[in-house]
Amino acid sequence: MTTNYDPIAESYVRAKLHPWRHYIEHYCLKNLIGNPERKDVLDLACGDGPFTRWVKSEGSARTVGVDLSNRMIDLAMQREKQAGQGIEYHVGDARALPDLGKFDLVMAAYLLNYAQDDKELADMLRGVARSLRPGGRFVTANANPFFDYSMAPDFRKYGFQVRAETPFVESSPITWTFLLEDGPIEVENYHLSPASHESALKDCGFCEIRWHLPAVSPEGAMEFGKDHWRTFLENAPVIFLECRLHSAE
């Protein structure tokens, strides 16, 4: 992974405040996660922990966040010290995930799109599978592998731009530019096809694989109007994925 979040951690946290994050990203991911009450939850690529804190506030049992960035985990632990929710945080690489025990749910807000090739994707998914109890769920937000980012429209009204070079092929870099008042920040991830994702998921023991296009919450539609979201929804730059680890026979 070429993106180093340590020097941009605070800026990226502010980029998470753009309205689409709440009205699309949070709305869709939380709906897919459902009720986490009494479930053991692992949040990979947790950043400063917004979704980790949310599942804990909704009653999850053991709750663990992991991120590659030391600075992101520092920010998450600062919030934990203030709130005292009982969340564990660890610095760790999802491509070589340490043994943290077994969980009912593994979630991630943007993880798989940092895999540069099929091997890294498989390494990530093997770690997810090892962390799940049989029948456990994996739910993630992801860059949309069905979308050709070299043909992306203007997304500036949502607070970001995205671009890729042509030809747009397997392992093509995708650059996200988040627009902030004190200047933009850039994050790079990579394109792997839906077939690559589904093949790796099945090889790692996952089933019931479902892709979900983004939707805007009723509150977002009311506040901004449906037309505001049309470019985003018709050219979905993100997508949501859910699947389940095969149950033990």
C-alpha cells in the first residue's frame, strides 16, 4: 500500500465530514451491518474509529479496531480515553493480520481497494476469514470495481475528485483527491475486477456474496434534494459488499 496516512491523518478525518459520508457511506454501511448488539466485532482499516465507536455504542461485545497507520490509531485511542467505551485498538497490516481471536462480524470502511494485486487481496481476505467464526459476516465499503474511474465525472460538489489513467486495467492506480479548506489531500488505491474479488472471496471460504450500490438516506435527500445526489448515484464511485464465511459442517 503506497498511501501513508500518518502525515494526513487529521486532514483525512476532516474529509470524513463531507455530507456524502454521512448520508451515503454511513447510511449504507450501517444498514448492512444491522444490529451489532452482543456481537464480537473487528473493524479493519478502522482509521480513527468512527464505525468502531458506533458498533460499541449500539451494544457490541468485544470490539477491536486495527489500522496500518500509527497516527490513526493514536487518534482512535485519544477518543477511547475520553469516552471509555472499552474498545481495543491495534496497529496492524491487514495483509498479515495478527491473531486477535474470533469474531461474529468483521467490517471495513475501505480496505480491499488498497490491494495492488490478487495476492494482496487474497492475503487480506485470508486474514478476514481467520478472524471470523463459522457463519460470521464480512461487511465492507469499497471503491467500486464495476466503475471505470478513467471516465469519472466531476464529483467536486461532493468534496472530492477521482481519476485514473487509460487504459484502465487490473491493478490500475486510482487517485482520490479530497478537497478541504486548507488544501487537498490525495489517497491512492487500485482497481481489481469484480471477478477477482469474487474468486478470492470464494477461495477463502466466503459465500452469499452480494454487492450493493450506494443509496442516499431520506434525510440526505430531504436536506440537499434528490437532484444533488444524481451524479454520485448514477456513477457510483463506491460500493458496498457483504458475504458470509461458510459454516462448519
